[in-house]
Amino acid sequence: GAVVSQHPSRVICKSGTSVKIECRSLDFQATTMFWYRQFPKQSLMLMATSNEGSKATYEQGVEKDKFLINHASLTLSTLTVTSAHPEDSSFYICSASVGRSYEQYFGPGTRLTVT
Amino acid sequence: TQLLEQSPQFLSIQEGENLTVYCNSSSVFSSLQWYRQEPGEGPVLLVTVVTGGEVKKLKRLTFQFGDARKDSSLHITAAQPGDTGLYLCAGRNTDKLIFGTGTRLQVFP
């Protein structure tokens, strides 16, 4: 149980375009979803926390107008990278948690390459 | 800003050797987790430690949470090539996880 999927697994886009990444909890309802970014050979950095039906809370230094997060249902959160630039190329990972358990279940990640 | 420093950053060893990875912080965490991540995949939870001084064993892996809940260690006995990967500690702060800097382990046959 507690499976989280991400789509797409890999995406290549041109500089200036926008790209949407989906995060789904497949067999449970996630009250909270988290988005992380991981640059090559580095650790995971939390970008934002989103609760279903409310606005996401962004970490310091993360531009909320550039990284749009929508958590419209208890099983789906989306991250849209707007006006992508090569420096946005990274591995984006989502996680989901249930209620007050605080246990996070991680997705397999999405590799974004901006050319 | 809460930071979790891991050491060593890189570790390259032969099969059968023992190793210890350290995770240190100046902050207190309510719990601490260890993950292993393989290239191109999300992190996979290995263990959660909650109580200061707690020791947990998972086959050849031994995890310890410091008495003050600021640090932790991961010891692997008789490492195998299948242990190769990026090991990440993560401290919990309310509902957020703060990830450590990571230790990349390579075990050669």
C-alpha cells in the first residue's frame, strides 16, 4: 500500500515554455503533499507543502509564481514550472502523507531537462 | 535554518567491509529517518527512530538516534554491492522533513 506515482517520469522542454508534473496517491487519500527538488549529486530540498483545497506554503527562496502548485483533490497534486529555464533542470520528487501520521510516501521522481 | 550534515560525503569500499555514516545537526528533531535512493528513483524509507538513544537493527544495518535527538548514525556490517546508493538522513520538524546532505556509497565486489 501507500503508492505514489508521478507523471511524466522524464520531460524535455524548451526554454520559455511551461511544463506540468503530476503527483498521485494511488491507494490512499493524501491530506498533504510535498514537492522537492534535487540537483545532481545533491540532497532533496523542500520546495513547498500543499494541503488539499488550500494554497501551497512555499519554502524561502522558492518563487511561488514560477512554481505553481495545485492540490485540487486528495489524490492529485500538480507542479507547473512556468517559463522554464535551463537552471530549472532538475529531479522533482513529490511525497504524500495521510492525516496526522506525518509519514511521507515518496514518488519515483520526474527528471526535467530544459534546453 | 536547520541543517543536517552527513559524513562522509562519499564512501567507496570493498564487499565485506563495515562502514558507518553519520548525520549531525545542532537542532533537535522529534524523529529521524534514514532513506536510500538509487539513481533516477525516489528515496525509499529504511527506518524511523523516535526516542533519544534508540537503536534499531534491519538485517545488516544498525541505526542509532543520539541521546539528545540531534544526531544519528547508520552502521552497515559486511557491505554488499546491493548496498550501493545514496543514503539520506532526514529530521522531522512538525510535518516537514529536513534532508541531510547525503552520503554516496559504492560497494565493489
